[in-house]
Amino acid sequence: MAFTSILRRSASSLAPLASRLARGQRSYHGAVATTVNHFNFSRKHTQPTPFVPTPRYYSSHSSDQSLVRVIESEIKCAEETEDLDKVEEIPSSFPFKIEDTPGIQTVTLKRTYQGEDIQVEVHMPDLVTGEDDNDDNQNDDNDEHANQSSIPLVVTVSKGNGPVLEFSITAYPDEFQIDSLAVKNPEDSEDQIAYEGPDFHDLDENLQKAFHKYLEVRGIKPSTTNFLHEYMLNKDSKEYASWLQQLKRFVEA
């Protein structure tokens, strides 16, 4: 009887403890669940959204068509120039044979004079438009040619297989000036630097005049350079128009 009473007292004293343990376990699991749910919620709402660039699509076809329209507009302007279809009649007194290949920026003149072979390489004109050139020439007020268009010439005079006399010339509409003079030997190696004499403008004035006369006798004279100016202006216009047509065909292909 006494033993039974002891068991009842022990059970009654342990019951509150068990109840507290159960409540504590439930509270612990509840707290853990709440913490996990809160972490998942925070992670879901605070995780940065990855940056995905929006692709841009460009149409090469539309871009090419836009370029073609600009080129066509430039072609129209080029075709309206007076020089495009202008045909320069070669004067009867012009002493050279003209070799002009379309697509090449130079023209070659050839003639024979008293056993000498004379060749002139004519380059595209250096144009002075009078618009943007004023600033470039503001320091050249003392230069009478500052506002004149010009064409570069390279004149060679040869006699058989011997040395060649080479002149670099700037030709203006009604006159020309010699920029340099050199005696070149075809047998000289390209690796060798030949002495080409002093600057032409440093030569004695009488010697300079004598070389001007030397070239005039061989066909390099104001009437020749005047015609070449008109001829090269026409060629420049034609070559530009042809170049634009080539650009258009390439873009459209």
C-alpha cells in the first residue's frame, strides 16, 4: 500500500515536467519552422535578379539601302557638274600624245624631240575652291599662286640608255615652276642614294631661267599647261563619278 502511494506521488510530480517538456519541444520546432520560413521568404525577395541584356537586332539590308540612297544622291550631284560630259578638243599645236587609261589617276604624255624621249606624268589637280582654303593660305599672302589650282608634273628627258634628266614641276593655268631637278642613272642601285644636286631655287637665277627655256622648247609651256588644267579637271570629275558607281554596285551586290 505504501509502495503504491509512492508511485502515484512520483507520477503526479513527473506529469508537470513532461507537460513542460512537450510544450518546449513544440515551441522549439515552431521556432525553427518560423526561422526557416522567414529565411526562405527573405532569400526569395532579396536575391538580385540576374541581368539579361535585351538583344538589339539591326537590319544590314536597311542599312545598306540607306547607304545606297546617299550614294545615289552624290551620283546625281556629280552628274550635274559641267565637267562630266565636257570633251576637251586637243589643240593642233599640242605637241604630246596623250595616254589616258580610265581608272588610273595619272595621264602620260609622250613625244620625241631631236632624238630625245620626253615623257610627262600628269597627276590629278590640287584644287583651290576658295572656301576652306582661305585659312590655309592666310600666311601665304606674298605667294602669288596661293589661291590658284595647280597640277603636279614629272618630266623626264632621256637620250638612249644613258642618264635621265628628271624635273618635278608645279603647273598653273598659264605658267609653271620647277620645284626640283635631278640627273638619274638607270644603272644605279636602289640601295644607293645618289647626289641630286642643290635645291633648284638655290641655283643661279640665270641657270634657272635657262632650264625654263629648255623645257619650253620641249613642249612644257604655258599653252600646254593651260590645256592640261582643263583636261585634268574633266578627268577628275569623270573618275569620281565612275568611283561612285563602283561603290553603289558593290553595296548592292
